Amino acid sequence: MTTTTAAVPESRFALARQVADAVLFEGYVLYPYRASAAKNRMRWQFGVLVPPAWGPRHGEHSAQRTELVAEPRADASVAVELRFLHARRRTVEEARADGAFAAVPGLHLPDRVLVPWDEGCEERVGMSVRVADLEAGEVSLPFTRPAREETEPVLDADGRQVGRLVRRTERIDGVLRLHARQLDVPYRALKLTAVVENTADWTPPDEGSDRDAALARSLVAAHLLLGLSAGSFLSMTDPPEWARASVAGCDNRHTWPVLAGEGGRADVVLSSPIILEDHPRIAPESAGAMYDATEIDEILALRTAALTDMEKREARGTDTRAAAVIDLADTLPPEVWERLHGAVRSLREITEPGAAAPPAGPAPLDGDAVFRPDTPWWDPAHADPADPARDRITVDGTAVGTGSRVLLRPGLRRTDAQDLFLRGRTALVEAVLRDVDGGVHLAVTVDGDPGADIRRAQGRFLYFQPDEVTPLEDA
């Protein structure tokens, strides 16, 4: 058996890794990039594999599973790279006159304010295995990252030590498992399965152990890069007709594989905890990573540049990546700002004026009249102020508002893949929201979602229009 733990060649995954880096650090530190900001106190929601003794009690998982269909050539090998963040807890200590150090909530320096923070250290686990060996049986690669403690002196402008940073990292244990199975299809094709598990034997000291204690021993933002030395993977969203049933039978849990790397090729896959499309790309207009994909780069950069000097000092002291975002926003040249203002990806209407018009969309549903009022919001006659917590609308003859329970049935007109996965699930209405065009949106949390409390605390809900739900019972 040829199994190695050598690093995957950079050339195989170079392009795919650009997107993988965005996945790795998505939500790492959010605007306004300060540790004191509320949304930076509840971190790391994607691809978190927690210790198995902690997960079941708190609705989180300790393993992720990737399955996909591959067409390897003779004597092909598959290279796999697991990437994740290892949380490193940083505390701040101030130097005392007697030479001792004491923990403090912040250490003020002329250019930054150092505060306690959990840093994310990038970790990689890689191996390359012959496909024939995977067909013969499962190949496992256990890995460990030991606990350690490091200190870094903090010096003032005169070179005197005024404090120190103490970084503590807890032990992490895990395993990467691979196996392949021949499929009963007209062509030689295999179902390749890759499982990543957190195998830490850490047991929470009590029932009330908080998530921070588990995060220190978790694989954060875990994802996989897979590459075939010869052959190709099949798209999970657009497979050939002969493979549709095989692709539909793949069991992907807490991750989703997409074709990555160079366009037109299918020998590299990124299996991500964030749903992506095949061959995802970083927009060429992006001047740098901002770690907050819920914002538009231009708006985010403008808001970051407008932070006060004190806010920027705290952001710079929060994390080196946050400091880089502050510096980026402060130094963007005018031509980059102009590039951020927008990009036209297609000029078909201009370059092909004779081209046929796109087909008209489906006719509006009768329910549209429910949430499109005759009097627009900007008309002085529209004097009914919105109240998300108390507003109610009528859906199928039933009043729906905060506290109502509904059945989700997202359609194809205004939805995406993530919404479609929720078809048939029940949900609780958290608020009725109206946009400036007079449209109504129901903010909901899905029943059984372990992150529902987190969504409420952050105000980040899922949104559906009234004709995409069926009332169940009014609470």
C-alpha cells in the first residue's frame, strides 16, 4: 500500500486554495473588527467539529462526511488535504513593578490596544493514496496537535517590557478516513468517501461547560481538498445522465463537494461546509480578505475606513488579520475604490442587440397581492408604520406573525440551494419585515436547528416570502 503523509504538491491545489482560504477564514473576525463587538464574541459557526463528548449535548457534530463519484484512470492516486483552524487562546498580562505579571482586560499602547482573543492557527493534514488501495479497504490517517503554551513580550516605544501575551493551545486529536467502492454503472466509476472525525477524549468537567472550552479542542472551519492524479470527478449538481442516480445516492453530511481549480477541468474538488457552486472564484475586484462575506466589499471598506482612531487601535490589537484589514482600508488608492464600485460580467444586451429576449418568468401567484400593497412606502398616504414584532399578515386565510409556526415550501423563483434543502421543514416566525418596495418577508428559525438561539442573539434569520409558507398553528 502506498500511503504517505507528505504535503500535497502546491501546484495541484494552488487555484482551489484561494477559495479554500476564504472558506477557512469566513467569519474569522467581523466588522468592526474589534474583540469587544457583540458579533465577535460568538465566533466560528462553519465546519466546527467538536469533541464527541460535548457535541450531542449541545446539538453540534464531531464528524463530517464527503461522498462523490470519480472516474479514475488506471493506477491513479488521490491526494487529500484536510485544512482547519486550531483555536489558540491569547491572554494579556501587564508587567508590575516587582517583576511579576498580572492578567488585564486590555493593554493600551500608542498604536493599538491589546485585548484577550482566540487566534486561529491554520493546520493541514495531507496524504496521497493509490485508488486501488482504497478499493481494497479503508485507509485511516490519525493525527494529533499537542497542547502548548507560548509567551511573547510586549515592548513600549523605548524598548521596555510593559507586558506580555500568553498563548495557550489545547490538544487536538482526529482521524481522516478514506475508502472507495466500485459502482454498478456502464463506465468505470467509484464512489469515494472521505470522513473527518474529532476523536478527542476530552470530557466536559460539568454540564454547564461553555462552547469556548469545546472550541479550544475543535477542528474549526474544517474542509477538504481532493485531487486525482489521472481521471476526473463528477459534478454533484450537473452529472452526466448515466451517473445521476449514483450522485443522488451520495451521503454528504455537514459539507458539500464542488469542482474546483481551473475551469474546464474536473480533477480537483473542494469539499466545503459552506455551499458553493462548481469552480468558485474570488472576484478579481477584491483588494484583499475582509473575513465578512455578508457585506459588499466597497461598503465594508468604506465603513472600515470611517472607524474612529480609537476603534482602529482596538481592531489592530485584536488580531493581525484585523489590523491588515484596517491598513488596507486606509491605504486603498483611488483606482481600486473605482474598481470596487461595480463590475459588469455580461454585456450581451449591448453587444448582441438582436439577441432574443430572455424568457419571461412565471406568472405572479395570487398570494403576491397579500404582500404588495397598492400604496407604496414613500407615498404620504402610507401612514402605517411597520412593527416587525407585532405585524401580522394573512396567508391562506390565517393570520401569521411573530410566534406562528409554518411549513416551509420554497419555490424556484426567488430561492437558492440552501433554501431548497429546507423544503418540508417546519419553522417559527420571529418577525414580519417589510422592504422599501412594499414586499413582506417572514424571518424564521427552523425547528430543530441547534443554532436557533445563536440566530436570535445575532438577529440573523432565514427569510421567506408569504407565498413560500403554509400556516400550521398560531401560537
